[in-house]
Amino acid sequence: MNYLAHLLLAQPNTDSRIGNLLGDFYHGTRLELLSPAVAAGLYNHRAVDWFTDQHPQVRAARLLFSPEVRRFSPIALDMLFDFCLIKHWKHFFASDFNSYKAQLYRQLQNDLPQMPDSMARTFKAVTEQDWFGRYAQLEGIQQALRRMALHGRFTARYASIADELPELQAETEAVFLEFFPQLQSFIQQAAIEQQPLLAFERYSKATGKDQSNTA
């Protein structure tokens, strides 16, 4: 899942937001120095990713992409799921998306001083450039993938996968509408962040991973 979904599946506090986002930025971070609440958020992030990656419908959706770009399909699908989440917001949440987004941006701005540098730079851009507003349009997802291509070795392939999104929109939306409630239920039942000191044990139980195999 991408940034918006991870934030929605976090708890409404700074430690949880940072921990749930840290899953994409923790390299170089000494995990043993994290507070229990931030570590619990990190394990929650990992549980979300584990459930998503092993889900049969998500795996099938990745195969919808052409063989030439399929290796990049997890990234594209994660971003496309953020688009689906915003488009079908009222299906899952009673709040107005724009109101939620404005409040979330204010919270993330306040969280910036406590984030690692790379994360802070990213979420400063998220809030100032309204990434989540752009994700409300399929063209915004395509533009984001093409921007990523400018900074990597696979420019043509990222551009190609962006071009495939309109053809796959209907099928991926159908997958998302079935998959996301299952993810919400899994995270709710796992309750990884409810008792931060037991988070590692709860993460291992929820994902079926042996504790000795993960930091």
C-alpha cells in the first residue's frame, strides 16, 4: 500500500504516523533506538505490506500488467490503490476527504521535526505540493510514476506502466473494493499498536513470521 493507506491504518498520533511511514524510510535507522510506540507503528506498516503482498487478488492484479513492466507492478498498484481509496472514500469513511486531507497535512507538518531527514523531505513535498490531491485523478498517478522514472534507471518502463493504468482501472478498482475491507479487518484484529510493548509479538502472530527473522 502507498502513503495514504498507511496513514489511514495508523493511529491518530505522531508516533504512530511516523512509525507507519518509517517502513519506507527506515534504512540506516537503528531500530533498537525507536520508542515502543514508533516501533509498533513500523510493525503495523510491515503487517499491512505482508497482508497486501500475499493476498491472492492483489497478486492476480499485478499479473494484469504486461510482462515487460510487471516487475514494477507492485509500485504502480500501490499508487493506483491510493487513487481507488480517494475515489471510493465515501464507501469507507463518513468524513469528507478534503477535510481529512487538510487536517492530515497540518499533522504531518507538525511531525516533520521528528522524522528522519529523507522522510521529512518527502512529506514536506507531500504537504506543500498536495500529492494526495493529485492522487485523486488517474492522471496524477501517471504523472507521479513518470516523475519517478526521471530519477531511476528504468525511465522507459516506468513511462510504459503509467500508460497501462487507464486500461486496468476498472479491474483494479474491483479488486480494491473487495481487498481493502479485508485489510482493514486484519489490522483491526491484529491490534499491533494497541499495546506497543507487545507489538513485536503481535506482528509476528499476525503475519506468521518468526520473531527471529525480522528486526
